[in-house]
Amino acid sequence: MSQNTNRTALLGKKLGMSQVWDENGFFVPVTLVDVSTNVVTAVKNEETDGYKAVQLGYGQVDPRKVTKPMQGHFAKAGVTPRRHLAEVRTENVEDFQPGQELTAELFPEGAQVDVTGTTKGKGFAGTIKRWGFKSYRRTHGSHKNERRPGSVGACATPSRILKGKRMAGRMGHATNTVLNLTVVSSDVENGVIAIKGAIPGPKGGIVLVRSAVKGA
């Protein structure tokens, strides 16, 4: 398995899930992603920045809500202010120029992509919901212990709770990436791509669609 270093990417908004028919007449679940208004806001190279990357901007924002430094940053690239920014490491930075607009044609039908997003936040959750622990028997005399985690002590050695122990806490709202998804269709005119399967995040969440890092 080789690593793809010449990666392209688009920022987008998750519109929700739908379904399409394949050539055999079967339903294929897809996630629709709006990737319109993508523009290159900066190009990083080894001579000036020490690494190669492309910075993307997505979504319109009122210029009055942008800080002075960011106003200068967008003006230097010759673009209007954008609400969301993301940087993608790639070796082919010479193919991009500040102010260049990117469309859905970057990911044609059949392309393999990796999608990164922020998962749905579940709030504070117990061990059963968060980690799938088994509950205790709900019988007479159990004294409401069926959903409690039980003893978590570590005796005298090391007489403390080790980091990473599965306990109750905040669940969700974490960055997650799903690898090797397939683009089912690419609507360049409307700026929407359909990706087979589910991707992280709620409806309306911002996601980063990149060409798959793991090549064949």
C-alpha cells in the first residue's frame, strides 16, 4: 500500500444523506456534500514556510466580522473573506495559485476520498453509553447499581487511576476521519458531490474531503 503525496482537497458542508440506484438496480446510500465557493487563499512552499501545503477557504462571511490581519490575508490572495479555512499538505503546490477557484470536478465519479469532520456531541455520558459496558441485573435488592461502573481502584500498586481508563465523561465532538470512500456522483454545476456511505458530523457540519492517502 503506497502513500499518496499529491493530494487535492475541498472544504464542504454536509447536506445530509440520500440514496441512488446503481447499475444493478440496488439502492446505494450516499451523503451529499456542498463544495461550492472553494478558493485557494495561500500556497506554502519549503523556501518561505519550510513545508508544502495549500490553504483553502470556504463559505461567505461578512467582511465586517473578519479581523484586520485576516482581511489583509484575504486581500493578499485577491479573494473575498471566507468563513472556514483548512490547510492540506501536498507535494504538487505548483499546480495551485492564490485566488484560484476549485470546483467539484476535482473529485469525479469513482474517485477515492478521505473525509474528515467533527462527530456529533453526545454530552456527558456514562460508561454503558460511552464504552458499551454491560449493565448489572435489575433484580430486587440491586439498589440502583445496574448502570454504575463499579470499582475502579488499582489497589496499592500503582494506587492511582491510570490514564486512558474507560470511565464516564464527554462523548463525541471529536475530529474523525473515514478512509477510502467512493464518490458516486459529482455535480459541478451545483457544486455538490455524493459520497457512498456515511461521513462524520451532523447535518450542516463542515467537512474536509481529500483524495485518499492510501493508494492501491
